[in-house]
Amino acid sequence: MSDPLTIGRLYGRRMGHKLRGGQSALVEELLPQLSVPDGPLNSTVLFGDERPMELEIGFGAGEHLAGQAEMRPDRGFLGCEPFLNGMVGALQHIAERELTNVRLHMGDALDVLNRLPDASLERVYLLHPDPWPKARHAKRRFMNTGPMDMIAAKLKPGGEFRFGTDHPIYVAHAMMIMSGRNDFAWQVRTAQDFLTRPDDWVETRYERKARRLGHEVWYFRYLRT
């Protein structure tokens, strides 16, 4: 049984700076139209038809989520983000690009994952999660046994889990967690493979900032076996 501390808990603030008028309008008017509904979920419930689905966990300001959705309009994209200011960023991207294939959940991604059918996702993204660098906080990192068991269950065979970070402690932790699993195959041949961003990996402001600060950025791709 998964450690209860590794699954189903959120840490941190839900809101940062105060919203401006236009941002408040997006939250009040657009977010209800795009919010993931209660109850069991599938592509028909979420998008009105049968289609491949992808999910991003903690999408920050939404650049990557919107970029992926724009590249593949035939797929349905689910974005989960507990912080209101990040949700506003995603709503702005969705409105500006007139995207119709995105649904949003302001809360814990595990709640959405738990309500999706097994083997229903083509891709899951976890990009630059909070590293919780102190050893005593390691259980708070999303990449732990409980959440990864859930992701493994919801990915289709051959589906892809993508993880990115600029934090060396999280890299070491993630590699330890993933090396102990036999349900994911790491897509790497040389060290350069996880130092090079794939062509369809949308760069975010956070990633650009990390590079400006001189941080290395690591890109991990795993296929569900």
C-alpha cells in the first residue's frame, strides 16, 4: 500500500499576487466552461467525443500546456494546477489562442487521475515540480511511489511520461524512484539525450529563467511498458 504521505496532499500557497480586472473575468467566465466536472471522467465526458488524451501536472503559467494543445488539436489536454495565478496564466493562453481542446482542474492532479479510466492517457507531463530540497520533505515530492503507481495505471501501454527539472536534488531523487520500477522504459542512450530538449517539448518562462541563472535543465522521457 502506498504511503499516505506520498499521495493526495498539496503543500504551499494557493494564490500569489492580486488578480487584475481582466484576470478576474477569465476566472469568473471562462474557467467554469473549462473546468473538469465532478464524477467519473473519460474523453466523451470531457471533450464530447472519443479522442486521445494527455495530462499535465502543475502547469505553472500554462505555456507548455497551451503549446502542446495548439500542436495537436485532435487530442484532449487536461491541466491540473492548484494555484490561482497559474490558472489565470493558462486561461490567458487558451483565450488568446482560441483553444477548444483543454480542460482545467484547480487542485490536486491525483484527484483527476483517480477518476480517469486505466490506460486512458497518451502522455503525462511533470515539468519543474517543487523540488522540496530538504531531505525531511522528500515525501512531499510528486515523484514518489504512490503518484507514480497512479500514473503507470492511467497511461496506455507505450504511453509516455515526461519529467523535467533544473534541480539536481530532484534529478537524483527521480532517478532513484524510476530505477526501482519495471513498468517504465527510460528513453536514453547517452547523457546528451537528457540534456537536450526534444523538438516538441515547449519551452517555458521558468525554463528560460533557469538557464539565465546558469542552471542545467534535464529532460526525461519514459515509455509505459
